[in-house]
Amino acid sequence: MPKRKIVRINEELCNGCGKCVTPCAEGAIKIVNGKAKVIREELCDGAGFCLAVCPVGALTIEEREAAAFSEKAVEEHLKKQPKAEGPVIKCFQCDANEMDVAIFAVRMKGESRWVCAHCVPSLIHG
Ligand code: SF4
């Protein structure tokens, strides 16, 4: 198996809050027995969009031997998933939710937050 970048979850730090589930577009992370898990290596592309939302710093990217990322596996996996899984994400500034507007994860003042597309400019320009 070749080495590649993949998400690592520190189970001692993970509190099972589930905030990392929604940002994973591939559906690679699930909460299993109260802890986040990468359920299948081939679903994790190692992009790390989940990292910013973890409130306890349990998520990192590591380079190790792992099954290759597979877009085909992701496509098949996502077809089997229910549409809205996990909590609806809201913008910390205006309370808009992900059903109405694109939401992005940001790190601010040492905290992970969600911000909507409408409020991003005010964060950038003040
Ligand atoms: S966001 Fe962090 S603490 Fe919450 S479930 Fe994911 S890894 Fe665990």
C-alpha cells in the first residue's frame, strides 16, 4: 500500500460532538460509539476540511500507508446516504443556515466557527 495523506482522529481528545461529520463532502467520517471515525480509508481524500471545525483539536493530517482515495467509492457511498445527516449548520454572525446559503468553516481567536457567504466579506474587510 502506498503512503498518502489521510485524516487522523485522536480518540482520547474526541468528545463525539459530530461537528466534523458535515464538512466532509465524501461522508468519510461518522460517529461510532461516541467517537469520530474515518469509516473507510478510500473515502478520505486527506483534504482536511474537517480540521478547522473540531473544537478540541482531535483532527490532524498524517502521512501513512492507506488504501488509495477512490472517487468511485465516494460516489457509491454518497448514493446510499440520507440527505441531511447531522445538525443544520448556522452562521455565527447572522444565523443563516446551510439550507439557504453556503457555509464555511473558519478559525477565529482560537475557536472554530461557521460563517455564511454573506458574512465572509465583513470578516475579511472588517
Ligand atoms: S469535531 Fe472533533 S471532537 Fe467533535 S466528533 Fe469530530 S473529532 Fe470528535
